[in-house]
Amino acid sequence: MILQGRASNTTRVEEIMTANVIVVSPRTKARECMALMTEKQIRHLPVLDGGRVVGMVSIRDIVSDIIADQDFTIEQLEHYISGQ
């Protein structure tokens, strides 16, 4: 708000909030969320299930999940290669 020259004590939330919020479902894949966040240049996605907010996913959540998945894959490949 400060960067827009607005004062917090006189600015209503509706003046600065996002009107058309992009949402995902609990069944949306992490990579789909990452693509959506990148495309729309957003850092948070509300998670709706049956029209009800059930959570919020951040870019940090998505990156952590993808890294953990890649670490697991690397570990499995290392075991396969070494024959253990």
C-alpha cells in the first residue's frame, strides 16, 4: 500500500484486494500449481473443495514438495544403479 501512496488507516480492503481470485482444488497436482503461479505471477493459491476454502498453498509449499519428490527419485535411482 505504501508503494501505491495509500495510507493503511484510510484504505479499504476492497480497494487493494484481488477481485478475481485464482483457486485450485485439493486434487490439483503440485506441478500444475507451480505452472499456474508462474503464469499468473502469484505466490498464493486458495484451495477450494466444494466451494469451501480448505487451505492455502504458497509457492514455498510447492517448491518444497517438488524438491522432496526429486530427492526421493534421486535416492531410488542411486539404489537401483548400485544394485542395493
